[in-house]
Amino acid sequence: MTGGTIATLAFLALALVLPLLALRGREIDFSRGWKMAAIWLGLFILAAMLFKWIGM
């Protein structure tokens, strides 16, 4: 593993954890939480595809 790979994995982990921390104190029911998680996952996948397409 190179330093760039480790940094990329760290930033990806932060990108997944920060939305959870932002929503921590709110009362969100199970079905709404799954919908929000699906939207975040979709946006994350689209961003990853875009960065791969650009070549970053």
C-alpha cells in the first residue's frame, strides 16, 4: 500500500462517516434512514465513477 492509497481510503472513510455524524442527534425512523442511506450510497458511487472517468 502506498501513501496515496492510504490517504484515499482515509478520505473515503470520512466521506461515509461525516453524514452519519451530522444526523446523529435527529429522530429518524428506520425507513427514512434506509432511503437516506441509499441516496448517499448512490451519490458516493456516482462521484467515484466520475473521478475514475476523469482519471483522478
